[in-house]
Amino acid sequence: MNWTEQEVKATIEKIQAKASTDKKFREKVLSNPEQAIKEISGKDIPEDFKIKIVENAKGIDQTYVLPDFIGEELTDEDLDNVAGGMGRKCGSQCQGYGRCHCQGQAN
């Protein structure tokens, strides 16, 4: 079952509100987020979608999750895009910055 962006946002808001006042529900959110989400939204999340919910630690104002580590090596395209501060030099369409939109044209 597909989720709209609006459904995701509304479900998150409802979970946050309930978990801030209902200790049993809070424990469910932390131990079985899929079930807590279904309880609030009436919808299952896709089986291949993995979710982890953490609570903020005492004394910490905000917790953030870092993006996945992608490694230190740049691809050849990344290197082309940053070499000398310029990307491909192919003309006015992409102006030499970022990705080339002039594919098939002489660079």
C-alpha cells in the first residue's frame, strides 16, 4: 500500500503526540515501530522498508541521524564535475558547472 507525503507527515505527528503522553505506546513505538505505525494510521508499511525510531537522550536538545556513509572515493563523474572548480566545458547550456546537459555535443 502506497503512502502519500501527507499521510507520512500526519502519522509522524500523531505518533509523536501520543508517544509523549502514553508510556505504553511509547514503548511500543521503540520496540515495534511497524505495529505502532499501523495502530495510528491503519496502514502497513512495506515489508522491505526498515524503520528504527529512537528517543532523545536526557540532556540532549535534539538528535539527528547522519546519512549513510558512501565512502571516500569520488566517481569519475564526480571528479569531472569538480576538476579545477569547473565541470564539463561544453557551452552555454550548462555553463561548465555541475552535470552536463549537452550530452552528445562536443565538449
